[in-house]
Amino acid sequence: MSDKSMSANESKLDKVLAEARDYKASREKGYREQALKLYPWVCGRCTREFTHKNLSELTVHHRDHNHDNNPSDGTNWELLCLYCHDNEHSRFEELIRYGSTKEAKQDAATFNPFADLKAMMKK
């Protein structure tokens, strides 16, 4: 492939990526701003509170996972911190990939790394 055709492909790719970023930013700005006005700045899962200083760490989660479903009353949104938002999407991806895990409950972990801490501290 010649340098000319590679640069043409790269410029097309750059243009498509820039358009996608612009579309995403404009779409998010609309519903993000609305959600921040509707809801208190608290994560809906871990209840971490946010201020203007760390507000960028608070995301708008779409409950039905459809990012184009943005009713103005906010019924499809909830505010989640970055960590809870990532966890929610991971859980959703696992549900899609593996199906429901409600029937196959996993036993709680029983290992306690601090079980003998008192004895170790005496040494």
C-alpha cells in the first residue's frame, strides 16, 4: 500500500472517529446536564457524594442500557460513580453472555487473611 493511500485511509478514519466523538459528546451533554439538574449528586449504588470538584467522576447510567432512550423526566437514568457504573456494565455483559446467575448462587468466601493476625503480632 502506498503512503498516499495509507494517509487517505488514516484521514478518513480520523474524520469518522472525530465525528463519533462529537456525536457522543453532544448527546451526553444534553442528558448529562438534565440528569445533574434532576438528581442529587450522589452515586445511586455506593451513596458516595460529589461536589463540583469531583463531579466528572459521576456518570449517567441508562437503566435499560439504551443510550438513545433519554426521556426528559429522567426515568431511564441514574447517577453512578465511575466504579459502580463499570460494575453495572460488567454485570450486564455477564448476564448477556452467560444468562441469569440467580439460580447458581455462589457461596461466600471463607478465607480470612487476618485470622492469625493476633498470634503473628505476638511474635
